[in-house]
Amino acid sequence: MLKILASYNKEVNEVVLENAPRNAKYTCGEVQKEIVSIIARKVQKSIKEEIGNRKFCIMVDEARDESKKEQMAVVIRFANEESIITKRFLDVVHVKDIAATTLKDKILAVLAFNNLNVQDIRGQAYDGASNMRGEWNGLKALILRECPYAYYIHCMAHQLQLALVAASKEVHEVHNFFQHANFIVNVVSASSKRNDELLANQAAQIEREIELGELDTGRGANQLGSLQRAGDTRWSSHYKSIQSLRKMFAASVSVLRSIASDRSVSQFSRGDVVGALRILISFDFVFILHLMEKIMKITDVLCARLQTKSLDILNALDCVSNTKVLLADLRENGWESLLEEVNSFCLKHEIDIPDFNRKYVDVTKSRNKHDNTTTLHHYKMDVFSVAIDQQLTELDDHFSLQATQLLSLCASLDPRRDTFDRSRICMLVEKLYPADFSSQERAQLECQ
């Protein structure tokens, strides 16, 4: 690389390699780091000059590097001289922990180092979908204390998917369900032989259901598939995994029972198979399987819509609002139909249905601390209602009343659409950015 640089630049050629004083090549680690640091500082100064005195947004995310150290990346988003929205990667810094106060101090330090005023922040964005959701929520509140106009609008697509997954797992029964579902998929799909047996059982099941008139026939209908694993970064993958597991439930049970009775299989493998089978044919697993499918059917539509590139702000807000309404309706009116569906599924697959009037035994409590909670109350209130409430809470957090109002009013700034409304633009100034305009400017705004 030094030779290439020297061949293109006469001044560089005069001071490197054989021409360098005392044969210095500047290739040791410390010198290279110093050179990179100097270049980085020049880039940061250039970014600061490009921003000038303009308002800007901060975008922050964290990840561990190869040495397992937490690193925080800071990106600045602003409108340049041509009013074009621009993003610049400003810095990446090491953080000793991911507490909200630590992250806030590091962000302010990065801004101060680059001569950027915290009072000029007009937005903040974080990956609120990871297991750091609480820390990010605390961080946005701390930044808001420093600058009241640093409004927080959550990313509307990828991070929302992860946030909804994490929210559903706040209910420990749902968290266990996802772990068990992945375990079952791994056991059933552990080898090509098991997968072939799964497909054969699925084909036989489809033939029986067609003969009984339970399935419609036609081109492209009733195709064979495989169990899908839920990915760590996609909400839709969880939905597809549950759909495949429910569709291939009987075939999966048949495969597990066949392997469990096969003496040629090692005892260790058969132990995993028996464990997976017991989980799969339990009422608790079947109940949450159906519950999460209903919840995901609603939220998956939202997540897919929000990833549409042509979607505008007002349509996005309508999608969020409709999702909240559907989830609330499921909570208020969906219990009876869900229970009926689960009971019918259990009867079809010979799964024991518990007595809902019996006292529920909570394994997390000692025998002396059991209350009089019934099995019906546990499934209806502690699982069904709480799982939906977690989704609604997460949506309210990411699309709060203030954020929704901000997005709605900002849509009035587009003169190409019918939404251009002078009164709403004035409301945007009066309600959300009063200190950015003098009283005289606010009085003249509507005429302008």
C-alpha cells in the first residue's frame, strides 16, 4: 500500500520506504493508530463544519467487539446546506457498562469533544428492541432533561419486531414457550432421516384430512413444508415458526413417538425426544401456541406494513392505531373463542385438558404461599391478558401520544399533499417547539 501511495504522490514518495530518514516505515502499531486517530479527528472536524449551527438528531447503538468490550456508535442526522437529510458516523467509544447514566455521559462527552451543543438536539433514536429496552428508555429520559426538544421517535420496522418479541417474553410462560418451541424444532429436525419421516407423516396426515373433507384441494394447496426455526432478529420468523409447528403438529408428534420407541437410537437422544414429546403434547404448550399465533397474526401485519418503503407517516400511524384496536378487541372479546379453539385442538390430538375450576399450583411459590388462584384465572388473567397487555404497553411506549402528535403535525409540512395545513404547522410550533421561535416569529408564521 505504501508503494501504491508513493507511485501516485511525489511528496509521499520522497519520504517513505528507502527515502525515509533512518529507514522509518511508520508501520508499527502505535504509529498507525496515531495516524488513524489524526485522520479520524480531521473527519470529525469536517463533519462539525458541515453541521455548523444547525439542529441535529443523534442515533445511538451498541455492540460488543471481538474482545467482548461494549462499544457505542454515535451517528448524527441533520439537514445540510441544500436541505438534504444527511447522516454522518461521528464516533465509536468504549463504555464500561450499558447503564442509562453511563450511556448518557458518553454521548454528552462525544458531543462536547466535537463542539456540538446538546441544546441543538432535535431527536434521538436507539435500538429499543434488544434486552436493553429499559436502559434505552432511561437514556431517552435523561437526554430529554438536558434538551426538552430531543423528541424520541422509535424506528418503525426492524426494531419494533424485536421489541414485540421481547415484550411477549416478559411473561415467563411465553418465554419458556419460545425456548421449548426451538428445542422441539431442533429435536424433530436433527437429521435428514427425521426430516424425511416428518414429511412422510405430513403427507399421510394431509391425505387423511382430504378424505375426511377437512381440507380443500386445488393447485398450490396443501404443500409439504418443514419446521422453521425462530430467528433472533426477526419477529416474522417467530410467527412463521409457530405457524409451521401448528400445521405440522400431528406429524411432529408421530416422529417423536417413533424415535422414542426405537431401541436403535441412543438412550441420550431418546431422552431428548421424550422430553420434547412431553412438552409438545402438554396443554400449557398448546394454549400458548394458539395464543401467540393470534397475537402475531395482528402484529405481523403491522411490522410488514411498516417496512414498506412507500409508506408515509400518516398511514404508518393508522397502522399502529388499528393494531392497538385489534389487540384491545382480542383482549376483551377473544378469550372464549381462543379457549374453544384450544380445547378442540386438544381433543383432536388426544391432549389432556385440565380442570379449570381446580386450584392452580404455582411452582414459583412455596406450598405455604399458594393462594386460591384457579387454573382458569391463571390462563385467562396471568397469561392471556398479560401477554396482550405487554404488546399494548410496548406499542404505547414506542408510539406515545407525544410521538404520534409530533409525526402527525410534521406531516403537515409537506406542500405536495392535501395534508399541508397552516394551522397545524402553527400548532407544531406552539406546542412542540416554542423556544425555537420568538413571539414575533410565531405571530408572523401563519401569514408566511
